[in-house]
Amino acid sequence: MDGFRWDYADKTETPNFDRLVKEGVHAASIVPSYPSKTFPNHYSMATGLYPDNHGIVQNNFYDPELKRAFTIGNRDAVGDSVFWGGEPIWETAEKQGVKTASYFWVGTESNADYSPSMRKMYEHDFPFSNRIDSVISWLYLPKKERPHLTLFYFHEPDGVGHRFGPDSPEIIQMVSELDQYLGDFLNKLDKAEKDLGIEINFILTSDHGMGAIPAENNIILSEIIDPTRMKRVHGGNPVYLISPDDDYEQEFYSLLNANPHLSVWKKSDLPEHYRYGTNPRIEEFIVEANSGWGLSFSGRKKGYSAGTHGYDPQNTDMHGIFYAIGPAFKTGYSHESFENVNLYSLIAEILGLDAAPTDGAFENIRYMLTEKE
Ligand code: AMP
Ligand code: ZN
Ligand code: ZN
């Protein structure tokens, strides 16, 4: 569930989230990778690599070797394997003869050698209830075709979080709706287990959280620096990747560094825990607004956002959710916060796969699993 902040389920009655807590594992939060944006993080969950290492360094970026831009709305780019590094979990599984399926998971639309045996190409407006029914119907396929790993995506509550902010009544309403979809899905999984005599492990997680932005807290970069002296500008609210003209670098840095509401770094000088800055797709400078501040390059083209994400993973507003139930997971177990690069190892272990090297480690999450005899 995109943009489901770690604390959203506490905002209202959520009997189905409560069931997951009672019968399974609940982590205090899941920590996103930097930048806490959708594409980099879905692909970190899938590969166990930080964005610096898997190459999807933002929702949009420029590759200087390929001389091509990547944006999430460009189907040619999203579908081209040259952009997608590392080994996603569906590749690991399919290589080892384990069938996988994806309903809208970021990265599965690529024309790589190994892709999920079943996949749906992204269609934003497809109703959630239809998505649930398709995913359930895949379980009822003949044994030989049935997926053993299904990745499944909802674009809410991210959309409502951006429009109305994380503290709005609209978020409470959406959380309540999502709890109902969750309940429906869990009931259908229970039924499939009985009908088919199978056991299902279910993980519910999110790519990042959401930070509130008061309407007056908006920084417009082109009012601070000279927008005509830019080589390249990528990224978006609240994190931009910018290469200014060579002879403008110093002035660019000084002007932005003087602003109390944002941070600017050379890509080689980022804080250690960002684990970011070596990939050639990252521009020379990273410009990030402070928590509680919005950032745009040339004004609010899309109008005012009451919430956004992309900030420092240590900012707890950026933390997401992790719940899991099923035979592999302990019952009523609380786990500490952990980084999303550990998810790959978790899934590989449950499916009994030989895992590729990652930036995470099975050791970090092993205690949530039941002991094997
Ligand atoms: P953002 O909040 O900017 O990090 O991105 C969230 C948006 O990504 C969602 O509203 C979705 O519409 C979009 N999105 C998610 N998955 C895909 C996909 N596979 N292809 C294109 N867009 C997607
Ligand atoms: Zn997202
Ligand atoms: Zn978002």
C-alpha cells in the first residue's frame, strides 16, 4: 500500500490490521531507502539493494552513458531492462523454477530475460476490488501454473496523503477503506487455503510514509538560483538532483547553502546513512527541503501538495508499515524497525531460494520467522 505511514492504522478502527498484529508479526516500522520515493523503494524491496546500487535513483533521472532519460510515466523507459540493475526477487525465483506473478509491481514491466510468469501492466484507475479478484484467481490456476510468489500493489493511501496531507480526515477515511479491502482479501486467502489445501504467507508493507507541508512552507528554486544556468534538473518535491553549468557550481552551492529551509550537498558529500551518491545517474548536487517544507523548481505546476515524501530515511514520517502472517511467521510477535533492503532475503528464505548478494541480510529479520524443525 503506497505511502502507508507507520502510524496510520492507529488513526481509526482497523479490525483487519489488528488481526495481522494479533495473529502474526508487526514491525515498529519499515525504513525506506534514500530517496524515499516510490520507484527507488519498490525496487529496493524487490532487489535488496539501495537505489545507488540498483540504479533507479529517483522517479526520474538521466543516464549519461545511455544518454537517455527515465521517467515513471514513460512506458518505453519503464519497460527497458537497461535501466533496471540488480537481481529482483522474481528473477531469482523464476531462474530457480519458481513461478511468480505481479499485479503492478514497479520493475516487473521490464523486458528483462526473467520476468514474472504472469503480470499486469500498470493501469492507475483499475478498481482495487478487481485487482483483489485477479490476484485470488491466480491461486486457483492449475497447480503447474499457480504462482508461488505474488507481488501486489495499491497506489493508496499515497494519493490522498499528497492531496490532503497525512493529518487530514481524508486520510482517516482512506485508511478505513483500505482496512475493508484488507479484510476482504484476507477472507479470500483463507478460503483459497481451504479450497486448495495450500498454506499462504502474506506480507503487507509500504514503500515510505508521508510528511505534512503547511501551505506557506514552499521553496521555489528558480527564485533562488539562475534557472538558465542548469545542465540538468531531475527529481521532484522535496528532492532535486541538479547539475548546474560548470562555471556556476560555486555560486549555485553558496546561494542554496544560505537558505535555512533546505540542504544542498555535492553527491560525494552526502550523509553516510543515505547510502547514496556513487551512481553516475545521480547529478552533481542533491537539493533537499527540510522536513515540513515543500520544494519545486519553477513554481507549483501541479498545485499545492499538503504532503510529500522523499526526505531522509531517519525522518520517522518517512517510515512505512510491515505486517506478516502465515505459517512462516511467529504469532503476536513485535519486531523492531528494519530497513526495506532486508525484504529480499526474507522472501528468498521463505521460498527456499538461493539468494543473490544484497545490501540487507537475513540475520536482520530472522527472529520474526518460526523455527524450522
Ligand atoms: P510518488 O508518490 O511520486 O513517489 O509516486 C507514486 C505514483 O507512482 C503513484 O501514484 C502511481 O500512480 C505511480 N506508479 C506506481 N507504480 C507504477 C508503475 N508500475 N508504472 C507507472 N506509475 C506507477
Ligand atoms: Zn510511494
Ligand atoms: Zn507519493
